Amino acid sequence: MSTAHPVHEDPAEDRSVATIRRGFSLVGVTLDGAGNGNWDEHYARELPPLTALAGSLSLPYGCYELVDFLTSSAATVEEGFERLAKYLPIVTNETTFEWTVGGDSVEIGLVNASGSLSWFSEEWTLGATIRGFRGTLGASFTPLRLDLQRPNSSAAAPMIERIETIGAFPIRYAQQRGGMVLPLSLWRMRQPSANSRLHNALEAHAAELLSEKLGGNSTAAKVRRELVSELRGGEPTVQRIAKKLATTARTLQRRLAQENTAFQTELDQVRAQLAKRYLTEEGLSVTEVAFLLGFSEASAFARAHRRWYGRAPRERSQAAPTD
């Protein structure tokens, strides 16, 4: 039985440019001004074969914060793929994962409604997916095989060496579509980082973020999307968010002012809305909510909550566990 799920085609959107550049730099490739939307042509003509695959595999876990945490907090690899397929549009566009379970293996393919994927999109998405699951499962997440549309080439040798240092799995070239094959035992494997309460909370705000992505294109909406994905990395700064939006802090501040808002206002609103949801709907503890909202200490979150709502966070819901 085959199941299709919406995911992404072109990871080269504004918020991902820095991540793509970082991945390429980790395998010794500098883009030299590329990345203005024409990744596919630049990759096919100028970069060594398999650079996108090696680069995305080399990125540290957490680079795609929201998607990585959603995937790793799922109970099983299968559930992680379902969540990944559902919410990957947060960082990409219109591709689907399609998988078929049969015998002792699962064949997972990448499909795009408008036609075949570019080599860049295919390799980057597959590599980032493997990297994400390996963030929690380590070498246990090893495909039986990786399928790529591109033909084999001796020019790929340097990147193959890099890929083999990360994880050895055979690559089959010149296929009709890209994808991977997993053993059924891996597909059903439980993840050591599974956390149902945290997963439910993350999925709730991933759904909200995806809805905003589809429905809003204002500067404030873009900032809110970035803030949601950045919060668990600590206190987001206007410089970090501006960089992810491919602009300067001064320009970002000016655009927000034109929309009658400010960076700190948006940060406070995002944190206040999510705090209310996490405490009343998800029943998370004060410490867990502080982590999700990027506070260094639970006491700092408690002070902020009093400023937003005039009371301590523990008073919001008797159902929330005490710390």
C-alpha cells in the first residue's frame, strides 16, 4: 500500500540559504554568491556531484530546529516520517514522500507534483532526512540503499569519501526518482528521545507555523515564523532573525516599524501565546515551557509570565506538573 504525504521541493528559500551555505562549507565548497533562487542550475553546472548530499549529511542535528525536534520526539521512525512529511513545507515547498511497505523493507520515494525533482533538491532533502534521524538514533539509522536520479560519475569520488565517513550505505544511480530503502525493523523502531507531551506541543505550534506560512507574507509574519523555530536555541536576537531572512537588522527593524510593530513586540507576543497554550492545553511543566520558549532559566520565564498575564505560570493550570 502506498501513502503520499506533502513535503518540499526547493529548500533554497530565504530562511534556508545560510543553512545550505553552511552545509556546503562543511564539505569544502564555497558558493561564491550563488543562492539567489537558481540553486539547481548552479549545482548542475558548477559543483562536484553529490555535494548537496554530502553537505546536508554533514550538518549538525538541530539545523532545521522545528522539523528535527518534531521528528525526534515521535514514538517511532514511521511516525517521525509522517510528521516530517506533513510539516517539511515549513522549510521547503511542494514535494511528497511516498512509501510502500512490503516484505521486510520499506521503499520511500520523493515525488513532486510538477515533475521530477532537481538533483540538488533530491540530494539535499534525502541527506537532511537521514541526518535528522541520525541525530537521535545514530548509526542505527542506516538505509539499505539510497536511490538518486543523477548518473554515476567518477567526479563524485571526493564527496563519496566524505559520505562514507558519515555512514556507509550503497547508492544506486540513474533511477526514475530519488529515495531510500529502510529495513522494516528500522521503520518500526522506537526512538529513545520519544516524548509524547513535548511532541504534541511541538506539533501544535508546527501546525500554527505552517498555517501562517500558507496564509501570511508580511514582515511580522515572517519574523514570527523564524522566532518559533529559533526559540529553543536560546534568546533570539534581531541580528540572527535578520540574517535568516537575508536582510540586515536595521532594514528588518524599519520594515517592522512600517507595519506598526517591533522585534521585541513580536518576540513577546509569540512567547506569550505559546506559553498560554503549553501550560493550559498541553499541560507541560514550567521548566519544559521555559526551554521551548528559549529562556535560560525557569525563573526568567516566570518573571516574563507575570509581566504578560499578571500571575505566576503555575497559577495558570493546576494540571501542569510542578518543578
